[in-house]
Amino acid sequence: MIDKVFIDTDGLIWFKNPNLSNWYDHPSASIAKRARQDNNGHPRLAGICLSGVMISQIDSQLPNRMAGAIKELELPDYLMQKASHNLTRVLPDLPN
């Protein structure tokens, strides 16, 4: 179960499970390869909150919201490709 998704300005996608204390780069923490600390509901690295877009509405439209958030960030092409790849990687595991 996830309650928030965060897409940072480096093209990484972070998922927050309300029962866990960190943000993970995969909806399932056991599969995740990276984690970030939580700072009052916002992901941080080395004590600094990450820049990006927060998605708090988790429902069947989540993939569309995530794609829209990636476009909203107006990332350079190489980061846009990285974010799109990360979205494709996690799509099968998103909650319905």
C-alpha cells in the first residue's frame, strides 16, 4: 500500500508506504534498490528535501498522474527519458 508518490528533478520516482519510515524507488519496498529518508511526508537525501512533484491521490488514474507530473517538471531530454524509463519499470506493480 502506498499513500504518496514523488517524482524528483533527477527523474527518479519515490513511493511512500504509510507503515514504513522511508521512501522507496519501487511500490514494493522488498524490491526497491534505493531509499530516501522521510521528512514530515517529503523525501530527503542527506538532510535536504528533494525538489519535484508530489502526488497524493492514489487511485486507478495514478499512471496518468505520474506521466503528467513528469511532463510538468520540464526536465532536460536525458532526464525525461530516465523518468519515463522509471515509470515504465514500475507500472506493472502500481496499485489498481
